[in-house]
Amino acid sequence: MTILYHLFKILAHHWHWGIRFAILLFLLSQITAPRLRVMLENPPKTVQTTQPKVCMHTDLVHEPPESAIQMSLQLIREMGAPTIVEFFPWAYIERSPDVYDWHQPDLILKHAQNQGVRVIARMGFVPQWARPKDTSFNYIDEDGLTHFIEFLVDFATRYAGRIDHLIIWNEPNLAFEWGFLPTDPNRYVDMLKAVYEPLHRANPTITVLAGALAPTLEPEGSPNGLDDLLYLQGMYDAGAQNYFDALAIHTYGFITPPETPPDPRLLNFRRAELIREVMVANGDTDKPTFITESGWNDNPRWTQAVRPSQRIAYTLSAFRIAEGWDWADTLCLWIFRHPTPRNTHRDNFTLVTPFFQVKPIYYAIQAYARGFAMEGALWLNPPEE
Amino acid sequence: MAQSTRRIIIGAVVVGILAMILLPLLNPSEKTPAFPHGMLRIATDTSYPPYSRDVDGELIGVDIAVGRALGEALGLPVQFVPLGIDALYDALKNDRVDLIISALQPEDIMRSEVRYTLPYFDDGLVMVSNADMPITTWQQLENGAIAYEFGAYADEIVRAWSRRVLPFDKMPYELPEYALDAVRLGLAQSALLDMTTLGLYRQNYPDWAIHATYITHKPFTIAVRMDRENTFIATNDKLKELLDNGTIARILNEWMVYDDWD
């Protein structure tokens, strides 16, 4: 206390030194640790691939360091995947009304362009300020929709020419993804009708993707959701046809091989063909589709998972089947990597660990996409008693 | 110091002390019963045997048995709410359930919203060897062989070790059970795989004497909403009782061969 007292006494008598001292303190406070510099590729890279439909759903929005975004996209490029699907949560970007934080989307776009990777944006996730208290991030009402349209227009305008594909909402045929409200294709089509024209005005070359329906067999009236085939027909019945340019499809293999024939009572990879049949039956023959989520899981316990060896074999076969689907622009796998362990079976969908350890399935897809040969057996024969 | 200033300071101290005494009495969490619905509502993902499974409408498994044992210890009827894994935390946050019991590992990003009890099982990776030649550290693998499932988490660990330790043979198999066969038949010194797979495998070979050492940890805990402090305390206390009196070990041994390798 005595030292401080004397210091203030001196400064009071020599006020000009006090000002100098304050300026010095201010300048010192501006010194921070040097940031890790992330160097861009110069010239920018392009994806070398023989299989342009290969695509990855990513989780870059949750990557804290820029270097992790870059490293993920480098690995994706080197794997031979020219497209990613990335989630751009509204709640992360517009944290309060008309106050935007574009930092993370800008970083993602900067590095995607630098690696030559096309980005398809998935949109949704309602901020707290745009919905009633005690509702989930997937709840949207009339007021919320008005704000959502404004956000989408801002997003589409900002990234026009860099992001030209927008998926409107995710899996609206699940109650969980629809704010725990009863699922209703009419209300989802109302959303499409509301956003379609404003988005095309904001970016005339935009492709508005609808659907992204969850593969499910839930019957009419179920509190959990509605069968994706029924829901899609419901969308057409509600007049959706002129309000989307392409359909996003989610089709998972679960425990069946990809060759398993489609069946309306079965959830399997070729269910995508049934989705396509609904489109054709409703006159959308020329409208493209993008498979934006697919894949197999290799968790040792989950009943909907297969073994890691099966996962590799099934995934490669699925890509070969999709080669013959001229109506499908992409086959995107869920999911390339999570920034941190999820500690659930979700970790068993990834191709790369949070610590950037590359799993064998990555190399198998890379060999397929880049045309590399894979030699030698991957595992030993079972031991004999 | 002026007398008025002294009075203000003394008054502030008195108000502060009174606030410290009285505020906890006004804390709503202290007045809320641990289980306000008069039952134990438990969310569980029934696609995860041997922990939680729906067999023709009947819920079975370790987690179901743990939930029932907790209900009995608390003197409450139990209602299970089967949900997909994506909906578990939302159900807890929206007060559709009191607890999540679903082979659940703590997630750091959830810690601001939920509390996790102490673990009732560790499903981490274990290094398994024959009891007469125990392998307890990976350094002992020098010039030996380790078996594991190709592409699984154990594969990641073994590949990481192979870059930093003395030479050893890697023996990838298509299934983790083959890796255990390799150890049991003396083809490999050790196998690396999760504790549940080991426990299930040992049901077929109850006389096989092994040694197991945890290499990684994967604790299964129960999640409670952050603002339900009384619920958390009651659940955690009863779970500890069930662990201490051997109830949890008995439940685990109904579904696998379980030893506490810690």
C-alpha cells in the first residue's frame, strides 16, 4: 500500500509523467502472443479424382483452430473428394438480431476454395432470440421463419458464387428435428415457399435443396416422425414441386450390404431409389438429387452398426452403385471427422479421428477415388483351434 | 473514519452475513423434491446391447437393470422412455425424463447443462494376456505380438504404439473374437479390445485364466439436469450404495463375465 501511495503521490506531482506512464501501460497491454500463421496453398489446389461423386459431410463449424480446418480440407482433397456438405448453424452466426459473426464461415470458405473443394451449405438451428423460451434449436414458428428468411438471404448474398447450394433444414420428418412438434409436410413446404424466391433474388445461380429427410419407417400419426417416402409424397401434395431445385437425400446402409434391393419396409442404402421413384411419379424426372448423408457405422455395440471390415467393403460397393445413378450428383458420407471425441457411436462414422489419425477406410476410399491400387490382405485368417 | 461511514460498513457486513444464512433457504433447488413426478423417469437408447435392448417390447440389459435397482433403492416406480441417442439430452433438458441411463460417457460440451454421476462401468480398451504370462504394459510387447480387430479403435492405438516403441508384431483380425482366440491359443502374447467384448467372449470360455489391464477408459455414467441438484445427489448416493454392496457387479455378471480389473 505504501508503495502505491508513493507512486500516486509522485504521479500527482508529475502529471505529464503520469500520461506517459498510462500510454506505456496501454501499449504493453496490446502485446499478445503471436498467432499461428496458416499459410494458404499458392497456387490454389484442385482435387484430383476419378470419382467426382465422392463427397464428405464435414463438421468444420466446430473446429476451433484454423489449422484444423485447413488440415481437414487438405485430407479431403487428397482423398479425392471434390465436394463437402457443411452445416452453418444460424444460431452460431446471428447470435442476436442483425448482429452477425461471419468469422468461422469465412474461414471455412477461404480454405475450401484454396483446396479446390465445393461447399454445399446446410441451413437451420434457430437462435434463442428467434424462438420461445424452453423450445429446442429446431423449433421454428411464423416469427422465427421471418427472421430465418432474412438470415438466409444475407447468407446467400454474402457467399454468392462461393456457395451455390443451400439445403433448407435437416430431416424435418423427425419430431426431434422439427422442434418436438408433430411432423407436417405442409408446414415444411410453407417454409420452402417462403424462402425460394428471396434466395433466387439474392443469388440467381443458387440451387435450393429440399428434403434431407431422415430414413425412417415411422407410420402416420407417430409422435416420433413420418416415413420419408410418405413425407416426400406429402410435400408434393402440398405443392412443393416449384419451390426446390434439387432434392437432398439421406440414405444409410445400417446393417445391410449396399446391394440389398430397395423395399419400402426396409431402411437400406438403395432406399434412395425409392425416393427417386417418388420424384419421378410426381413429374420431377429431370430434377437432380444430392445424397448428402450416407454411410455405415462400425461401433462394436450399436445394433445398427457393422464391423469395420464390412464398413469398408460396403462403402466402396455403395460408391460403385452410385456411379450408375445418373440422377445423383453426389454421394456424401457422414462424417469426415469430429473436432473432439463424441464418446458415443457417432465416433464410429468418422474417417479421421479428432487427433487426425487416419482410419483404414480413408485409405480405401482414397484408393477408389484416385485410382490407386491396394495390395495385400488387410487382416489375418481366423486362428484355428 | 467518520461515524456515519462506520455505520454503513457495519450495516453492509450484517446484511451480507444475513444474506449468506438466508439465501440458501430461498434457493428453489433446495425446495424441489428430487423426483417431483413421484417416479423415476429414465431415458435410454434401446439399440445398445448388452446395455439396453428392446426384445419384443420388453426392455432388457445392464442399463435397464441398473435403472430398476436405482428405483428400488429410492423407493420409486421406474418408467423407461426409449429414445434415439440424438434425443436423449433434449429429453432431459425438456423435463421429459429425470435421468439418462444409456451406456453414457460424459461429454465435455454438455457439462454446463448436466451433471454426471460416478461411473458404474468402464468399457475402455484392455490389454488381455494369459494369466501365466501377464502383459501389463505396452513396453512388454517388445518382440512379441499383439492381436486386435482391423479398423477398430484398438487398431488406432496399436498403430500409434508401432511408431514409438520397440519392435513387435501387429496381428489384425477381421473380428475382435479372433484376436482373443489368438491369445488363448498362444499365437499372440496379448490382445487389445474393449472390456464388453472381453466380458461377452469369456461367457464361452469361463475357465480361461486371463490377466487384463486397462489401456484407455470409457466410463459409463448417469446424466442428471444441472439445475436438479437434489436429483443428482439422491441418484449419485444410491448408485454408490449399489456399487459398494455389490449390486452393480451382480448385474454386470448377469450379462457378461465381469472382473474388476482396477
